[in-house]
Amino acid sequence: MGGLAIRPLYLAFNYYAVRPPPYAVVYGTDRRALFSFSPALWNGSDIRRLQETLGGDTSSWSVNARELNEAFPGALPGWMVLSDSHPIWTIMLGTPLMFIAICLGILITDLLTTGKP
């Protein structure tokens, strides 16, 4: 176990937060993420005790998804890093694909239910 790092995570589509919310990464000795979670849901004293036990550091400078994944590989899923790095492309490609998926779902449901009493 390498430690617990807490970083404010700035995401492109995070418009509801006043400031970047904290994001915690538990990492191994090779700095690869073992798992990650939101410390905002935990009591501050519990997080401090966990960090004292595991080691690691807390920083006040915010990072984006790519920077967090570079510092701790595997901390975030690839789709999140991609959508944060290219928000316009995500919308431009994701919207038509979602529309097609919904239409196919309706079509398949209609075909499966047609002809039954």
C-alpha cells in the first residue's frame, strides 16, 4: 500500500459545484490506483485518520481527469478521461449514438410485443 492522495478534481461538466470537489485515490507502491472514492461523503476526521494510517498527501491545487490519471494510473475510467479531455466531441458523438440506441430499443420492444394477444 503506497498511500492515500486527496485532490480537488475539476471536471469540464461539473457546473453545479462552487469549487472542485475532493477526490481520493488509494494507490500502491508503484503509484497505480487500487481504488478511488469521494471523500466528500466521509467525515473529515475519519479521512484524516485513514490518511495518517495509509500515508500519502492532500493537495489544494485542483487537477483535471487527465492529470489525476497520469499521477495515479487507473484512478478514473478511460471514458471519463476522454469525455473530460474532449467535451465537445463527447456531445457531438454521444447525442446521435444515444438517439440511435433509444430508437433501436423502441423498435426491438415493438417487434417483440407485436402480434401477441
